[in-house]
Amino acid sequence: MRDFRHDLTALALNTATLGHNVPGAGAGWSPERTIDACAERGIGGIVFWRREIAGRAAVIGAHARAAGVSVAGLCRAPFLVGPLAPRGTVEIRDDFRLAIDEAAALGAPVLTIVTGGVEAGTKGVAESLKIVAERVAAVLPHAAACGVQLALEPLHPVYAGDRSCLTTARDALDLCDLIGAEGLGVAIDVYHVWWDTDLPRQLVRAGRRILGFHLCDWLVPTTDVLLDRGMMGDGVADLRGLRAAVEAAGYRGFCEVEIFSANNWWKRDPAEVLDTMVERFRSVC
Amino acid sequence: MRDFRHDLTALALNTATLGHNVPGAGAGWSPERTIDACAERGIGGIVFWRREIAGRAAVIGAHARAAGVSVAGLCRAPFLVGPLAPRGTVEIRDDFRLAIDEAAALGAPVLTIVTGGVEAGTKGVAESLKIVAERVAAVLPHAAACGVQLALEPLHPVYAGDRSCLTTARDALDLCDLIGAEGLGVAIDVYHVWWDTDLPRQLVRAGRRILGFHLCDWLVPTTDVLLDRGMMGDGVADLRGLRAAVEAAGYRGFCEVEIFSANNWWKRDPAEVLDTMVERFRSVC
């Protein structure tokens, strides 16, 4: 396993950790100020959300590179199926292509896909997963032309109805196999998969198709399944075991900290959050 | 598949559906009144919780048999690991044995096991599952002597931290294989496993070890992961597909309706709940 005690080059901040989508949270830090705060601490990478970079992707990407911070990825493609997806196949495809364009303008090598939940008029996840496969396959040539890889991120099964019919690494790799194209892989987030005893086997199967590894922790109790994620070390996920499994599969990319925490971390000074993130990355991950 | 349109003998009520654990819910119906209400409708089976039968198990079991309603099972063994388990190995074992004795006195052929979550001082689920295996193995001879089968019930992964380190049919069967004794099987609840694309394969593997099949539905949105289960047909679970898979594996037992619904079904007249349950069982299951 890589030794991160004195090396933060593999640590990446997902800006959601600073409460990017909560008015007033993150002390209103701009993307540039967030980049600079990462650079000051030696944090190697950053991942933005589309709402933060809209219309300014190239400028923000250049700022990061000048500061010595890699843009590790962009969150995310539109929901492709289910109750939260845009209405209409054309709208979904167009927004998906736009997200790819934005990732390319930002200089992000990877765009994350959260699939969306169960498609109206269907039961279970099987039909929805088929539609996801079609909609991903349709944009892959454009992604390849833009030099952007697509990462299917399985979410925790608690979201299977509304946010992600894709719930396991196994299903994500099955989708990759079904689509059968280059430039498609998976993102592994410990919050979503920490409970899955099949994960190590699937990671070996994934190999070089692991395009992202996300860190936080699963709190006991979890008071809100969407907005009560824990800082690494505060929960029950086996973070070191999960990283060992990802690295045993060949992964050498960023460890991206993504913590949705409306009532705890999003209420704190973002500098404190970053400092804590660095300390925990060194000590418990 | 079995045809239930005109036959309720395979339908069982889990008394939780009437809000057994909410003061004032279920209109305060006694176990006997609940049995009689099932008998009036031709519902074939009933499953009680320990709190309802404490000290009166034999009398209640006899009332059910006299009314022509089978006692299909008893909920449940104590949590065996994790933050909600009784303190101390001896306390857990003694209460587990008591639950088996109560099942035997009631005439219930199956006692359900919900394992409990992640054991203090450990990370991930692996260590906790090992402890579960030890604690189940320790009481199996007593269960066999009492003629009670034990059913490991995987719960939804949203409960992995606090209520059930056991989250999939795969893991439940792995535990059965590890323990390697007769009289141990699995209970399949659609609420907990509806999202799992590996389920059909695991059910085939399970075969005669499927000791229970539980019905409700997964609502979109689900407002509370513990107490907002849906009535069959109101959610996105593929109920007919799940029953087909269970029956393809050889299951011919009860379809047990277990709906925790603090803000909807538990607030209604229990007679209405039973009538709706019967109608939905006929039409959508």
C-alpha cells in the first residue's frame, strides 16, 4: 500500500466537502480560493461540481494547474433514468454531452455518472440498468473525442429507487462489459460500498477500470442517508482495508474526500475542515 | 408460480403490519383478536413478535391452531453483535435460547435472526459476521432439540452499521455454509433485497434453505428507512419477479406481509389494513 503519512499528492478534495451546495457554507469560497487553500496544504487534486464552474471551466482549470493542483474529475453527468432525470431522451443526451464538454474545458480526465433510480412504469432495477447502458453508450464516442473518461459510480442501495439503480461494483462492471467500449470505468466510494463483502473480488475484476476512489465514513447512527456522511475515522467503514483492496487491484489514482454533512462539517470553517481532512488522511486512511 | 388470486392459504400476517409496537395503533387488538381477524378473511398464517406473546405463548399458539391459522414464525432472536445487542456474551446466549423456547411454546417452526450491526472496536462487517457465526452455532443444538429452525434475515445495507452486518442473501448463505448445520436457513424480505441483481442466483443456491419470504414494497421517496415501508404495489420492487425467483428455487412456504409504516398504515383501522393487504396480495404479488 502507498504510504500517505508524509505525502498528500494523492489526496484530492471534492468540493462538496466544504458544503458547496449550501448557501453560506464554505464561507462563500470561490473555486479559486478553494484551489489556493488546497495548494497551501499540499493537497494534490481537486474535483468540482458543474454548478461551480459553469461558464468558467477553462479559467478555473488553468488556475488549478498554475497552483500545482490537479483537476481530478468533474461531478457529474445528469441522472439518466428515474424520477430525478431530466424529462426526455434528447434533454438527457444533450446535458450529458454538455457535461463532457465542461469536463474537457476544465481539463478533468474523468466525468462521474450517477445513474438515477427506477424508471417510471418499471419495477426493480433491471429495465433501468438497460436504459442506462443505452444512454451511456450513445455519448461514449463524444467523450472519447473530448479525451474524457466516464466513471459509473454505484451508490448505496438506499438510493436505488430515486438516485441510482446502480448499487454495486458488480453491476457497474457488468454495465462496462455490456457496453464494451474503452473510456468507461467505475468510481468506488466507500460510503456506498463499505458493507459489500463481494467488493474485493469485483475490484480485482475491475483492474485498470477503477477511475476513482472516494473517501468519507459511515456513521453509527447515520441520521440522514444523504447529508450525514462522516469524516474518515469517525465511522465503521474499514477504510484501510478498502484502500488496500483498491490498490491490490492496481489503482494508483487520487483518494478523493467527498463528505456531505449538513449538520456538522458544512457548518465549520472550511480551513478547519481541510486541516482535519489532511490529518485523517494521514492517520486513518 | 402459485396462483393466489383465489387462495389466501399461503398469505401470512406479520403483526408488525398492524403497528404492534406503537401505543394506540392496531386499535389495541390482542393477539387473539388479530388471529380471529385473519381467520375471518381466510389468511393462512400469522407471525408474532416476542413482546406480544411473552408468558402466553402456548395459549396464543393454541388459539391460532383452533382458528385454523398457522403460526408461521416468531420475530426474533436478540441482536447478536453491534451497538444494539445486549451487553455480554452470556446475556445474548441466554436471551437467544429464551427466544427459541418461546418459539417452541408458540408452535412456531421458525425463529428469525436479525444479526445486529458492526461490533464495537471493529471496522467493516467481516469481524462481526464471524462473531454472528459463533453465536448462532452455539445455540443451534438447543434449537434442534426444540424443533425450531433458525432463519438468518439479511437486512438492507442501510442498516449495516447498527442493525445488521448481514446485508445480502449471499452473505447469509455463506454463514449457513460456514456453520454447516441442519436447521439453519435464510429469510428473504423484499424490502431488504429488492435492489440486488445477484439475488436470483443466490436463491437457486439457497434451495430448501429459504425459510421465509416477506412482502411489502420500497416507496419512492422513502421518507424514513425504518418506518416508511410501502404496501405491496405502491413502490418499485418487482414483487412478482421476486416471488417467481423464490418459487423457482423451490420455496412453497408463506408469503408474510411485514410493513413498518408509522405515518400511514399504522394510523389506519387494522381491518382496513388487512383488507388492503388481501386485495394487494391477490392483485400485485
